[in-house]
Amino acid sequence: MKVLVTGTSGYIGVLLAPILLDHGFDVVGLDTGYYQDGWLVNSIKKFPAWISKDIRNITTEDLLGFDAVVHLAELSNDPLGQHNPKITFDINHKGTVELAKKCIEAGVSRFVYTSSCSVYGLGSNEFKTEESTTNPQTAYAKCKVNVEQDLGKMADDNFCPTFLRNGTAYGPSPRMRFDIVLNNLAGLAWTIKEIKMTSDGTPWRPLVHVLDICEAIVCTLKAPKEIVNNQIFNVGDSKANYQVKEIAQIVADVFPDCTLSFGQSDPDNRSYRVSFDKINTQLPGFKCRQDPVSGANQLREVFERINMPADIFNFRAFTRLKQLEYLIKTKQIDEKFFWV
């Protein structure tokens, strides 16, 4: 199977591409290169050829000959989406729908879309399933819902979209991100030996290791079409729903001499627990093989190996919003996020 991976130079994509090669897929990458400045540690032994291109500029001709597209290349995370909602909708919603239409024109039969559990937004104590009503609170999450709905209407015997609603990712990657909760707390624990939370840490988050996200993508590509066509799968493990204060405690326990304190309230109203029964019973071969304790230990091992200083942890390229603000400020990308 010949697979195009968009966002192949990102946090997930840089790990996914070599894994797909190991599984025997013929892989080509595509990335516009916003985060090229950020490379934490060299741990990639092989990597496919990749195209430097914005997804908004992809043509039908670019997609000819591919059997599947794995689509990772969107503006990622909620604060970034809130920073510029219009451009988030232009890239994440409109850009993805146009890409899917071109896939259909080019005869690409499979489309794996990385969605997010943030589509659930607000929740009570019940576990959210794929059939639960979505309640997105941010531009980023609203785009995910819109894409799922629009691509779902395109599904037929010739075009098989699958929607993977990932939990909150964590774990080391060469193209590191320190703007997601466990990774950020680990960076603080290492660099200043203190996790001083302004919130009370009560909101719930479902966590999933970046390598388990890659595993879900591999299993989706290998699965018979009738199992995954126009299907939504929450990606994670039901045991990995944690309150933020529990995540902080896990990290503090892994990093010696780290102190932990909490605030009084939380301005972030997103809180949800998620059921992952469907993916663990219906997607052949899938199983989460990591947990937050192992992920925190892996991060500590990387930090120790490179003796990570605070200026690396705080470097703009490891935080999506800071990096894009830098590219705008230095006039490397324009107001529509195209390279100048």
C-alpha cells in the first residue's frame, strides 16, 4: 500500500513515518515545515522522502498513485486555534475537506483523519463514547467535528474515511512538543524541579502515548475496509482517564526533588472522560502498550541523555503557538500562514 502522510515532520508524523516503513508500507511524507527549527534528539534511523508543501496547495496530480492518505497536517491544539479562529477554519476545516475531494478525484481509496477527544468539550461523570453528543469549546475542536461530518458524507465503496479521536498525546518525539499537559509538566519538573499549578487540577483528560496513536493508524490502514469505513474510534485506553492533578502527581513522582502545588480553581472549562471500548474490541490488533508512568520515565531518560537545559525546554519551536507567532513576527509567513 502506498501511503501519503501529511504533517510528516510534526510531533506524531516524524515517529509514524518510520513505523509505517517498518510495517512494509510504501511511504511518502508531506509537510510545510513550520516546526523545522525544533529537533530535540536524533532517534530516527530511517525516514521516507517527503514533499515540502502546504496542504492548501496540494493538487489532484500530487495524489495520483496513492492508496491512502494519513492526514496529520493541521494547526494543532486549542490555544493556537483560539489565537486565530479564521485561519484555523481555513486550514483545518476547509483545507482538509478540499484535500479529501482531491483524494476522491485521484482515486485514493482510504483517508485516515486524526481527530481529537476534545470534540467532547464538556462532560459530566459519564464516559463519552463515539455516539455521545459532541460539545466542542474551541475553534480547533469545532473544526474536528466539521471535518468528521463533511467527510462522512463522502464515504462510499470507493472512498473510506476513518476518524481517530485521539486522547491528549504525550511522550518523547524528536520533533518535540512541550505545549501538551504531561510533556509540559515533565519539562517543568526537570528544568526548575517545581510544578506550581495555578488551577486545582480537577478537570479530566484522557491520555494516550504518541506511539499508541501511531499504532492505531497502522491498525486502521491494515484493517478490512468494512470494519473502518466511515467509522469513528476514540484512541486510547479507558484506564487512562486522569484528572490533571493526577497527571501532575505522576510526573512529580518520576522526577526526583520535584515539588508540587495547586491553585484554587481552573479557568479551563474543558473536562471529559472517554470510553475506549470500541477501538479495543473492534479494531483488529490495536492495544495501548504505554501508560503515563512509562511515558514520564521515557521523557526523563531523554532529558538526562541530552542534559536538557531550560532554554531548550522554553525554545519557541517546541510550542506551536510561540513558533507561529515567531514566523509571523519575522515575516516568514503571512497573515494567512503561507510562506513569504
